[in-house]
Amino acid sequence: MHTLIEFAKPILVPLICAVVIVAVLPLVAGYIVLLERKLMADMQARLGPMRVGPHGLLQPIADAVKLLLKEDIIPEEADKAIFWVAPLISVTVAMLAMAALAIGPWFQIADLNIGLLFVMGIGALGIFGIVLGGWSSNSHYSLLGALRSAAQLVSYETAAGMAIVGGLLLAGTLSTREIIQTQDDYGVWFIFAAPVGFFIYAVASIAETNRAPFDLPEAESELVAGYMTEYSGFRWALYFLAEYTNMVVVASIATTLFLGGWLRPFAGTKAFDFLDYLPSLLMLVFAGYCFYRVPKQPVKIQQAVLAAVGLLLILLAGILAAPLLVPAGSLVADAKAGLHGAFWFLLKVGLYLYVFMWLRFTFPRYRFDQLMHLGWQFLVPLSIVNVMGIGLALVLHRQWGWGHLPAFGLTTVLTLAVAGWLAWAGEKKEKQRAIVGEEA
Amino acid sequence: MADERIPFATRAESTVLGADEIILNMGPQHPSTHGVLRVKLRLDGEKVIGSECVIGYLHRGVEKIAEHRSYQQFAPYVDRMDYVAAVSNGLGYCEAVEKLLGTEAPLRARVIRTILTELQRIASHLFWLGTHALDIGALTPLFYCLREREEILKIYEKYCGARLTTHAFRIGGLQYEAYDEFEKDVERFCTPFDKRVDEYEALLTENRIWVGRTRGIGVLTAKEAIDYGASGPVIRASGVKWDIRKAMPYAAYDLYKFEIPTGQNGDTYDRYIVRLEEMRQSRLICLQAIENIPAGPIMGKVGKVLKPPPGEVYHAIEAPKGELGYYIVSDGTTQPYRVRIRPPSLINLEAFDKMIRGHLVADVVAVIGTLDIVLGEVDR
């Protein structure tokens, strides 16, 4: 029996992880949407979804059921086969990209030695779904949306790729697991070694996932819904799922490469070990808030659901606290790495997504030519300079024996200076263009 | 779809790459054409090389209806033209008929009319700002704007029971006396309002994306603006200091001090700045007016049955969107012989093709937004 388990383990564990991802991700995407709507409502002085479940907690499920039951419309003139396949491509590649990402040291489908390269490559395939979907719909809005999306993705993929190269130079490996391990060894997350690289990746990843202020492919006020215009019901839901999965993927890449993955803040410092209790404490606070709100719910069933959510949070707090409370050496204590790793990873992903949403509520939308200007004339050159800067820092550090701080400080300042110069030059060119435009 | 009769741009100035141009029908069902405007766009890639606005989807024959209603009966109909600024419409009509009758409303009525109309200007501009920002992709200002607009609508509701199509004024004055808390409510709204405008400015005015999206877009020079007969914020943003409140004062505007904000470039950004400043000025007018509302009657001496002497009259007011004019011909009976309405939205919309040509699809919504059209008024 034991040998059988040992034999099956290399197959079983990834299989279980894969099933969990495919099964849970749609739900998670649904709740990210709910969270986004709630946050948006909060920033816009309103309440957001409140009807389905307490505080709209069951809204995503209701939405999913509605989308499943909707009539499936395929336009008469559409290219049916491609129309049918396109959303599948999008959602499949988005989920495939999750395969190489490590959510905590325990939860990973495959620790590929080309990890990040795989994620980037697979992620870029998602554009096929969008372009084919837009083209096969046989509608002007869809076509324009798809073309915009293709151009945008290609442009920003370049910048994002170069930003990642910067991080990879520091890590010296492509495997997601080893990247995080390197950050642990350094004792510092790469965001502090390469802040400019992180910034470039953050901007480019927003553009890659078609989120505001770069949501031109689906700019509602211009192109109705872009490439998704002709889609409805569950096919539309698949596109939606792909979009939110992509958000999770880019957030996971950023977390892995720049934010220290599953590492606790100050992971190597003993003095900060009390942070280990933070996860359970956070859960308890949320649970307390849930119980505080229970008597204020108008309907019995809502009270019950909210209380259940509170209990669930307490259970989670217990699970997260258990490894800290039992003596070291037992199986439960060993679970700390996996559980707390997953917690910190998901927390960082969540914060990254929060920034995404925050930007969406705050900024107007770029115009297409402005988007291209920003991509090609600012981010791409800057990302190349950033790579050179990090290379220089590594040379200074490894071969000339400079300390970390002076080496990376110097190159960051240099890169920022280049960024300032690029911005200034762009502004000047813009002004000249405007003057020429007036004469013409 | 490709209609040969469309007076689009000539072939010579069309596509750069020699590729086929796309004809894109924007609307009548499109999220940001503000109602049922249909814009036929000729596109070279994303560049607009020609456009034509197709209007009339909301045509209700308001002018014709007027010929079969008595003067009082027609008053509620004008509220349905620019339904975002119903009070202003009513003011224009009532004053036009009063002019035809040769009377004038009592001073108290005129002052209250001024306050309500200026509040309406703020409400209309708020609604414009929210939707315009939404078109350009900023989601949040809309809700802040609607929050403040709600306060104004509440004042209307308290005053006359209706929020949107108010029919607040009567020919000869007002039907309702201002309610007890009226001044207090107006003051409560106006006092913190400039801080609220600052809030919108914080979100947009110096936002790089906003400036990039609006500056240099949809430029209308002063001469062009005059040639097109543009009015309101559209012409003022082009640098023409033309405001009927100052040029031909009506209601009680000659009693109050206010500035006419103007722009220089006549682009979308200037129109934004001008409208924001107008909101601040309207607030100042309201604050001046509530300080001293004169006592007296609110209804002038006009009969139950209105029979204006034969003749004709043109009366224009500065509606939130521009010059709103009523040209009324009377044949001495109880019903007007002809009512012709000059809607500012329609005249301003005529400049659309000039403003959009050479810009991108994304700018179409910015330009439609900046013209501040209401299709109920364009089509009547």
C-alpha cells in the first residue's frame, strides 16, 4: 500500500492540483467580480450588490446560473465553428498558464524548469481566442475590438517580457519555485532590487489583461463590448472567466517574481516571527465582523448564511493557527509551510488585483494611439534600459564587490533618470506634433 | 448601408493605404450616443474620414402639437424636449408668451425663476460631466455628480412635486409659492458645492489621461463656432464671450453679478473647463438671489384664457446647452398659429462633422459628449 502511494504520488498530486484549479478558479473568478463590484460601489458612494445573499455574497452563483440558462445565440452570418471554439481557446490557455505557478510550496501542478517562459508563452496564446472570436462574429465592433486587442497585446507583451527578463537576471532561473527560493536567499524581494522593472510589469500587465485604463478592446462607450459584442450566455461567460483568470495569472507572475511569492514579509528575520500569527488573526477579525453584522440582516436565511461565513472564517483561522500551536516535528506542524505559503501568496495576489481595480475606478481610458505611444515609446525603451541597469548592478555587485544597496541604488537612479528623459522627450515631441498639426 | 447619396468626404482625401474604408453605424442603439442618435462613420482603420448624423428617431412633432393646444396647455410639452433641463425650457416658453402678451412676471416670481433655472443649469452640467467622463472611461465621477444632482431634484420635488419634467413655471409667473425651507435648502446645497466641484477637478482636470483625451480634440475656432451658429458653452469655449444672460438679460439676471467663463482653444478640454466654471458661477448667482427674495405677488395679471394680440415674437434664453429660442406667431386666437423652437443641441450638433473629421473612433464619443446634446431636444 505504502509503495503504491509513493508510486502514484508524482501523478496524483499534480492531478489533484489540476482538478482543484479547474474546479475552483471559476468560483474564485466569480468572487473576484463580486469583490470588484463591491469595491467600486464603495468608491462611488453606493452599496453594490445587496440582494442575493447577505451583502450580495451569493451574487456570483446567481450570475453563473443566469448565464448558463441564457439562450445561446450564434449570429446567422458568423463562422460557426470558429465562433464556437474561440472562447474555449481563451479560457483553456488562461487556465493552462496556472499549471506552472506555485501557490505556496505545496500547491503546484508542475515545477517546470522553464516555468515563467511557459506561463508567458501560453498566456500569449490567449490572443487567438480574442482575434478569432472577433473575426468570426462578422460584426464591425467585434472586428475593431479584436484588432485593437491583438495590437495591444503584442505591444505590451514586449514590455512585460523585458521587465520579466530583469527579474530573471536577478533570479538566474526560470523555475517559479527557485525564483522564490532565490528571493529567500537574498533576503530581499526583487521589487526592492528592481522597482522600475516591477512598475513596467505592473503597467504592461494591466494592458495585457485588457483592464482599464487600457481596456480599449472592450471599451464600452466606443465599441459596445469589443470582441465580445456578439457573444451571449455561457460563451460570453467563458470570455469573462478567461479575462479574470488572466488577471490572476499576471498577478501571480508579479507576486512570484517581484513580491517574494509565498514568503512572509521578513521571512528570514526571527524578530518578525510574530507575523506568523497574522493570518489567523486576520481571519478572526473578518469572522468577528461577520458576526457583528448578523443581527443587522433583515431576513433569517441571510443571518444564517452570514453566520455560516463567519464560522467558516473561524475554521480557516483554526487551520492556519494549528501548525503554530502543536510541537514541531509532527505532520500538522509541517503543514505550516504549505498553508501559510498559500495564504501569503494569495494575499499578495489579492493586493495586486486590488490595485488593478483601484486604477480602473480612477482613470479615464487611453486612446488607441496614446496607448501605442506609451507602449512603444516609453515602456519598451525603458524596459530595455532597465535590463541593462540590472545587468550593470549585478556586475558591480558580483565582480567589483559593491554592496547590494549602492549597486542597485545607483542603477535604479540611472534608470529613473532615463525614464524622466523619455517622458520629457515624449512631451516635447507631442507638442511639436500639435504645432505641425495646426499648420497643416 | 453604403448609401451613395451621403454627402461624405470626397474620395481624394480618403484612405492612406488604399485599403477599403469601413462604414460603421454608431447608434441608434449604442451606449454612448446619449439616446437615439445615429452616426454614420466612414473609417480608414480607426480614423474618421467622414461622418453624418442621422436624427429624428425621437421626433414627436412638438412644434405641430403646439398649434392645437392653448398657450397654457402647451407649456408641459416643452419640458419633454430637453428633459435634463426641463425648468430652463419652461422658462423660455413662459417668457416668450409673456412677451407676446406684453406683460412681465412680478419681480418675486422672476427671482424664484432665476434660482430654479440656475439650479437646473448646475444639474444639467452635472449630468453632462458624469456621462462625458463615463464615455471617456472614468467610471467614478458619474456617481459623485448624480449625488449632487439628486439634491437639486429634491428641491424641485419639494417645490412642485415633480423631479424631472417639472412644469415649474406658469405663463405670467408661478403657480406655487416657494415653500418655507426653500432658501435654506438652496443654501444647504450651494454652500458646499464649490468643494464638490473641486472634487471632480481633482479626479479629472490634471489627470494626464483626461488631458490627453480631451486637449486638441474637436477643435472649433471662434469664427467656425459663429458660422455654425453654436451657442452656450460650445461657443464660449472657443473664446466668444456670448451669453444671453448678459447680452439680453431676462428673468432677474440683471440684478446679479457673475462672470462669463471663456476658453481659448475651443477644444473638448476647454469646454470641460468652461462648464465647470459655469457651475461655480451658477452657484454664486443662487447664493446672491436667496439673500434677498423680494416680497410680493407671484402671479401677474393674465387672464384665465390667453388671447395674445396678433403678432410674432422671438425670445431666447441661455439654457444650459446654449441659446434656446422660441419664435411664436399669434393670430389672435387662444392657440398659437405657429411655434418654432430653436434647440441649442441641434444647432451645436451641426458642427459635429467639422469637429470629428481626422480624429479617431474613440474621439467620436468624446465629441458627442462635449457637445452636450439631448436627443429629445434635437428631434423634438
